[in-house]
Amino acid sequence: MADDGMLMNFAIPSEVSIKPQTKIKGGSWRDRLSVKKIAESRAANPKRAGGEGGEGGDREGSGPRNPNRIQVSGTRPAKRQRTDGGFQERDGQGQGHSKGPKKGQGGSIVSSLFSKNPRPRNAVEQNDEPMEDAKPTNAPLIDGLDTFTNLGLSPTLAAHLLTKLELKVPTAIQKASISQLLKEEADAFIQAETGSGKTLAYLLPLVQRIMALSRAKNEGDAKGDTNVHRDSGLFAIILAPTRELCKQISIVLEGLLRCAHWIVAGTVIGGEKKKSEKARLRKGLNILVATPGRLADHLENTQALDVSNVRWLVLDEGDRLMELGFEKELQGIISKLDARQRPSRIPGVPAKRATILCSATLKMNVQKLGEISLKDAVHIKADPDDEDGETNEDKDEDAAFRVPAQLKQSYAIVAAKLRLVTLTAFMKRTFMRKGSVMKAIVFVSCADSVNFHFEVFTRKLAEQLEGEKQDNASDSGSDSEDEKENKKEEKPTPATTHGTVAPATAFSNPSNAVTIYKLHGSLPQHVRTSTLTSFAKNRDPSVLICTDVASRGLDLPNVDLVVEYDPAFSADEHLHRIGRTARLGRDGRAHIFLLPGCEENYVDILKRGYRDGGKALSRSTTDDILKRGFGGNVESQTGAGALGAREPGVP
């Protein structure tokens, strides 16, 4: 049945009015769909739509949306009232924070940086007793009776030390180790405080032994042919925990071997090209300085490395080798050396290998390393009579962990908010006068902290930027041809191209410009080497901000101050950090920043490092450091200082 022409009529109530739908035009289909859904939602819930805003928001009783029906108090608590002495709490309520600067006594402006900081638990101790300058404990001997020749070194090597290296007399540990290692062919454990010359203590007997093998075949031979040359094989291996320490040992060794040019030394360390190292090993080496990981790799994969003639193995900084997790590598190296050892054709070569372990501490991991590597070892320590002229009857295990007696240590308990500004003030005071301090090292905890502080201390002020723009504009057309040629001749170093060297604008002044360097383990190896070399050769005031990668064994010249911005994780690591200064009898200072609270117990560790119980340890307050660094009026405000107090309206 067809339904064409059928009409259906519907009765519509008169009260209902039909609203025409507006057709949405324009935009993409996604926009039109979202607008359509919003319109349908508003049509379905007119009350909700009216409460969101617009005209519906002006109705009586329409408040803010609260879908979770949470009861909100209608009145806010009153703000704290600012008084002359600080903030005053009301009705036992907690401390709040109000925005903007506050006015203190006399209308001065006090930053919130200096308000409501935690106070140190321990009060400042007043020590009015005059302190006498301590006698250096790691200095060369001064009696003149013990010389390098008297210890058994050859006249050639002793004369080279005197004329070329300017070393007249040995230190106490050098006197004990050289005589012992030249007298007996046995394993040895050398224990001495940091900065006492342990590197030469094992290098001099080692070079002397190899020089003795290098005597002429025939005494009357005019050519002077020697039994030892670079093709004779590898006789000694020196292992060090860090690449920087390997580089330094290699430099000292090369200086010693200038009197015996036929003995060749080399290095294999991580971060360098294996291809060039293999070529160096293929040509032949007599003494090898290496890191454990790279040496284990070459023993496994490099056929040119012949260790059948190795008769001396030195483990420098043994405690650090174990802390860095090289135990398995060291066990593998020692087992391979034992398995590959063969009788030597060169006369005078010892029948068995001697192992020398060096460390400033005698911890459990060092004892474990000694059990792995040493057999019937001789314990070599400096004679107390040679160190300080007094017999030390203290048999405590910590007796060898002492800091140099001439090192002056100080500490400051600084709240977290004030640490950065206090460090800046301390460095400004340090380099305020030219010539007072030449070089300083600042130790922080991690690479990110190094990068942060390096950026903060090197950023330029607005006045400096404007001045440089004006100078560049005025000098752009006035450069002579000679100046342009000089600029072309200056070759950038890896340190400058990678941004590890920059002017320290934060604590430099017109009369004393300071250069700042940064160093951490995340930098490429060639950048680390270039930065460390540049810092060591710089004769102008400079600062090195670094991690613990520079805390072990590095002998950086003219370091007068060590700052521990972040405390070390152990007493031994603290000892090695501050050991970068006060070396070989020279004076030095060390300063450490501590937080109020648990870190104040670190002071007991500092006192244990002194022979006199820490009488020479001094304490500085935050107010004193800020006052000396920035000057002006620094007044105490509720246990903290008000920095840079000034009159209102004065910039």
C-alpha cells in the first residue's frame, strides 16, 4: 500500500514555543563539533550554565563552583604583623610568608633571605689562647745529614734531582722508603700523610733499579751500548685510580728519566684512542702508567703488550682503587701477570715480581687489597722523629690519618638559604687584595653543581654588558692590521672552546682579575687534561671549582686555599681534599661549609685530624663572612644578618 499523499497532523500545545536552531558555520569540523556539544550541554543544564559566568553569575546566591562539596571557611587568617625585631606570630599560628621586601630598623630594607633561618645548635667557642705556628710535618728534612746520595741513589740520579728538579733533601717518607726498597726485593706497603711526596718515594727506587740494569755490556765499550732499551720489554707497571693522577705521575716520571733517556715510559688511560696506545705499546715501553680498566682491556685484546718481564707493580692510592670498584680488574691483572711471567734474558732482573701498595689510610678495603696483591710485605712509615722532632707514642689506627700540622682549617655553619651568598662573600674577601691568595680550589658534590656555580660566578652584570657593547662599537673600526694578525695567531685550546675557563666576574675587582675553571668527570678527557694543565700553568689568581675527580694525588702548584662547599662523604675523602694545599712543608688554608643540625657533628671529625685535638681549628660566623666580603652595615636580625642595609629609595 502506497503512502504517497498521506498527511499527518499533530496537535502542539500553545505553551511550548519552538526555538529555531542556529546553524554553526566556519572553522574546522572539530571546532564545530565542540561548539555544538557545548551548546547542547548548556541547553540541558541551564542552571549550571548560568552559574559559570556571564549574566547568570550576577544572581543572588550564586557562588563559586564547588562540585566536591568541600566546606571552605569564609574568613582567611590574619597576616603576621611585622615588628622591629622580625615577624610576630599571632595566636600560635605557623609562620607565613609575605611577598615583597620588609622594612627593619631605621627604615632599612631587609631581604627575606636573612629572616627566620635555623640557628646553629652549638655556640661559638671563644679561644683567646695565642697559637704558635706549627712545625710542618710533611716538609723535606732540614738537618742536612740525609741526602739522596746517602740513601743509596746513584750519583747521576742524585745530581739530576739537585740540578734539574731542584730537590736537595728527601722527605721523611722518602727517606724511609728509598732505603728500604733499594735494600730488599720484597713487597711493601707505603703509608704516609697526603702531600708528603709518596710519588717520588716509589719512583726513585724504581728508576734506580732499572738504571742498574742498563749498565754497559762492557766497561770499555766506547759506544756505551746498554742492556735495556725500549725493545727490551716492560719492567714496571704503575696503576692509579684516575686519569688525572696517571697524567701527573707520567709527567714526574718523564722528568726523572731525562737523565736516562734510553728508558722509555708511557701511559694507557681511559678516554684516549686505543689505536694510538697500541702503536705505542708496539714500539716498546719499559715503564707503563695506566688505569686498571684500560690495562685490563689491553691485557685481554692487545697482543703487542708483553708482560713477561714485569718485575715491579705499583698500586697508587690503593683505598681509592677499591672504592671505585676496581677489585675484579685488579684481581684479573695480578693473575695474568703471574701466569705470563717468564725468566728474563737480561742479567740482573729479579726472579720474582715485587708489588708496592701506597695509601694514606689503612682501611678494611686497603687491607683486602693487600691480601690480594702483597705477600710478606714490609710496612713502611715515616719516622716520627723525622716528622716533628717528637716521639709519637699514640698507637691509634687513626694516627696516620693526620692532616699536615701547618694547615690551618676553619669552618662556618651556614643556613641553606645563605650558602651561595656566603660563598660569594668568602671568595670576594679572599681575592680582595692582589697577591694574598694565588690559587683556590672549591669542591662541590656533583657535575651539575659545578656547572651551576660556574655559570653563576661568570655571568656578566648589566653595566659590564653595556660597557662591552660601547667598547666594541668604538673599537670595531679602529683595529690595526697588527692586532688583527695577533688575533688570528691565537689558537683556541680545548678548555676555551668547551667553556671550562672564564673570568670570575662575581669576585673579581679592577685591581685583581680572577680566572675560574671547572672540572668534573662528565667532560671529555682531552678537555679535562687541557683544563687541569691550564690551571696548573696559570700564574695569575685563579679558582678551580670541581668534584672529587681532582681530590686524589694531584700536585697543583701554588694552591693556597681549599674550600669544601659540600662536605666530603668520609673523613678519608676530606683528608685528600684538603691535601691539595700545604704540600711539602708549605702553608695552606682550608674552609668547610656546614648546615645547621646534623652536619655540625662534622666538627668532631675535623678535630680528630689534628695531633693536638683541634686547638688550631677556628670557626667563622655567617655575619662575619658577609661583612668582610660585601662590607657595609651587617646587623644581626633574629639570629641572621641583614645584608646590604640601605636607606629607602637609595639604589
